[in-house]
Amino acid sequence: METNQISFSVIRITQPVGDFFIGNIGARDLVSISYSDVRRIEGEQRDVEKYLGVQRPLDKDRVRKIKQYLRSPDASFPTGVVLAIDQNCAEYDQNGTLTLKSYKAEFEEDSIPINRVAKVLDGQHRIGAFLNDNHTFDASLNDLGESFQFNVVVFIGLDIDEQANIFATVNLAQTKVNKSLVYDLEGLSRTRSPFRTCHQIAVALDSADERSPLYERIKRLGVKTKGRETSEPLTQAGFVESLIKLISPDPFADRTLYMKGKIPRRMELAELRKYPFRNLFVGERDNDIAVIIFNYFTSIQRQWPIAWNNKEQEGNILPRSNAFKALMRFLKIAYLNLVGDDIGRIPTIEEFQNIFSDLHVADNDFTSGNFKPGSGGESAFYKLLIGEKTIADLKA
């Protein structure tokens, strides 16, 4: 019987990279949340391999041998399968239970069905051994579906840059991996890409300057950062996903060019209206992008200081991810409205604030009653920002 969520006990682990979870999960459940990712390895590069510029296809002969091994009385997989889970698909409670579930978004392409919940950073061949040729659970292994348990290492809310580093560390350092996949990890850390730029801007705005309106608001691995006393309503992955849409139509292609020693092309005015930070990125003016984000969110903080600064207030949506996503979508409109054809100019805080002051929305209007949790609240807030709805409409 199919289910849209799976729960299992975990231990929370803290290391320099951040927090992650270790637990055990039955083979059938693991297959149900990851087989889409394992299947993709056969026909195309997954995002993490695209990002690294490597190909690591599923070795069918190796899968076949593992399948044979599974039928032996002493079969065991002592090392952990490493999974990356979208923050929208994971809930952890203080009793030590991790629940992984499908995610229904307003736009279908942003939804995540149960079979795409887990990206496999290490262990795809072990999981693949439980699949048949139709990519469903192999009926000949039904007796192992529940009795055979995997130990899993679960990272939540990793952006693609972090996924790639873990993938590289786990996979490319192993002697069994094809030598053509081994590359200089230090070189990876120096390779320019839209992902890395967005990643670095997120880190800078979250931790480099206490004056930042996003200071200590961004969770690095989808879980609370150790040592922070207040909540972090945003995730680094969510930040990167929102910002990168203003920079590049194909961030993987951009990264590939940089890896080849080339530079992505600059855009003309018409294209810049779709990706307004493109030429700033190509010109390596990452600091200017960060300043624009800083000024934009500082104007929001000044316009609604009570709602913005009260992260702990229940029902206050302004500091939360659904409002953040709507604000990042609106940033393109607001920015282009202010700079006209002078795309690349940095608007002041006051310029941005003039746009928000025309909305006639008070701090106490940012309630979950007016803006429903999740994608519905994001859509309602965005429609308010672009003038399709008023706060009176939302209260009606």
C-alpha cells in the first residue's frame, strides 16, 4: 500500500558541517522515497553530477551482483546510505522521530511526490538492487522488504553546492570509484558558478554583519544552527533557489563554462529583464548583488519593523519562507521599476521603501488568517505586492 509519508527514529548528529540525522529504515520504504532518483542515474545526469561535471551512471552489472548477494544468509550493508531531503519534505520532533513526506506546492512543477523525496548522495547501487526492470520493488525480494533495514544518513535542506561537496567527499575519495571521476576538491571550491555565488551571498547576509536584515535568519542544513537562541525561519537552499532565478537561465551550463576556463556571455537589455542580476554576476560584481538584496530587505524591515523583527510571534508570516519567496519574486519587478534601462544600478533603501509604502499594509496585517501557511500564503502575498489584491480583499 502506497503512503505519502514515512516516519522512523533518528539520532541527531552535530559536526562542523552542521546537523544531520542517522537512522534506520526498511528497504521497501527507502526504495519508495528514492527510486525516482536512482532511476534517473540510468539515463541522465542528476543535478549533483551535472554540477560537478562528472558522470557516474548506474552500473547494472554491479546492481545484479548486489541483488545476488542479498539472497545470501549473511547479506549486510554496514555503511550508511547518504540522502539529501528537501526541507519541505521533512519534519523532526523532539522525541527523535523524522517524518519524510510528499510536498504539494501551488505550482505543480514545484511539488515533490513521495518517490522524489530523497536524493541519493551515496548508496544508489544498494538501493538499485531492490528494483526490478520496471523500477518498482522487486517481488522476488518481498521477504526482505521490511526485515532488511538500511542505516541512513539524512541531510535536510542542502543547496546544490553543499550536496556536491558531500557527494564528492563520499564518492570521489573512494578507491573503488573510476579514476576518471577523481578531481581536485580544492579546485571545486574555487570554481565559480551561480550556485556558489548565491550560496556565498546567503552566508554573508546571514552571518557576516549584524546590521543585515537577514542576520541569523537562515538555517544552513535545514535545521537550527547550534548556538543561536532565536528561530531561523529561512533555509539556505530556499534562499539560493530564489536568488538564482534572477541570475541565470541555466546555472549548470554557466558552471560548466567556468570549469572549462570560459566566461558566460553577458545579456542584452531584453534578456536582462528576465535575469536582471546576470551581468553583475558575469562581471564578478557579487558584492553589488548582495548590496541590492541587503537594501531591499532593509527597506522591508524599516517599512514593517514590528512584523519583521518579531520572528517568534505565532502566526506572523512576514519573516517566514512563504513571504520570503513572494518577496524574492517581487524583487525583479521592484528592481526593474526603479532602475529602468540602467540594469546593474544599486537602488537605495529609500527607493525600495517608497514602493512598499504604497501598499498601505500595517504590521498587524501579516497574519496567517490573511495569508494562509504554505504556497497559498505565498501566492496571496505576491498578488498583494503586484497590486492584484488589496489587504481588504484578503481580509474579506
